[in-house]
Amino acid sequence: MTSSTLFTVLALISCFEVINGQWTDNKPSFCRRLECPVYSVTGEGEGYEIRSYEAAKWVSTTVMNQSYRSAGRTAFGKLFSYISGANEGGKWNCVKIDMTAPVTARVIPTTTSALGNNMTYSFFIPFEFQDNTPAPTSADVFFTNMADFEVYVRSFGGFASSKDWTRHSNILKAALDNDNLPYDTRFFYTAGYDSPFTLFNRHNEVWYFKTT
């Protein structure tokens, strides 16, 4: 490790500020100990539920022309660097931000792949920082301000592979078509709630956004 790299690491460690979680009354159990966005369940269908989410800020990065697994690693690294101190805030010009759930990916399918090659990954910004969010230092990381939105959600367990995301998104899509419900067909979201070290009771979701 070079002296400049060591200095950077020590500076990041010095600037870490652990933020206590602020839980909401309706926090779902699958968020475990992490903060997650507030929503209410407004309906359900065969194998899915309808959720209404409150407006919130997310931090995001877009990955192009990579496999789903490779894109996930690339995006997670950039977003985790942001919450770990690659931002402009705090005494040392950076601040540590707690991990949240879920990690979402907006997927734009192509004719050759349901998972496409254009994916925007996002972390939910903790409540503590919703109104005073430190700016990212990387040009590849940006904020997504989500207005109130409604989604159709299908949940499933286990370690999700690209085939699992594709299969469950197709099942949800078929159910919505069968129920003649309006949704945005241009993209869908994947949502993962667990770290790789969580072996049991894992929770995954696919979302389609409701339209009028």
C-alpha cells in the first residue's frame, strides 16, 4: 500500500459517522435492522400485491453493456463507496451513511435479453439524510428523487440469479395482463433485501410500476 493510499484510507476511517436508524411504524420484517422506504399495501392479486410508496430520495448509478452479475458488482461498489465516505459532507468533508434496503435495479429489457444491458441501481437514502444529502464525489453517482409511486410487487425467496429475476418478472407481467391492469412495460425493477451472508429467509422482489 502506498503512502497516499494509506492516507486516504485513514482519512475515510476518521470521517466515518455512524448514524442511528430511524424506524417507521410500518417497517416490514424483511427489512430486518436496515432502514427502508415507507409504503402501504393498497391491494393484491394472484401472486402479487400493490404498494403505494412515499416520495423519497435515492442514490443511483447506471451500468451499461455488462451481464447482470457483473453490473451488480460494479454498481454496488460505486454506491457502497458513496455511503462509505466518497461524498462531500461532515467535518472531514465526508460522512458515513448507513446501509439501507432494498438495493434496487431498474432494468430496461432488450429484444435479446429480459435483463437488458441498461440497469440503474439505487440505494434508499436514510431518513436522517433525506433533506441534507451529501453530494457524491464520483461523476457516476447521482440522486434519484422518486415522487409518490405505486408498484405491483411479486416476492420470492432464495439466492436470486438472473434467471430467477427474469422468471418472476415474467410471472408478474402475465398476472397483470391477465387482470387487465395498467403498468409501464418499458422497464421493471429488481429489489434485493439481504447481504450475501444471509443464508435463510431471504427476500427478493420484482416491481412493475402502475400507470393510469
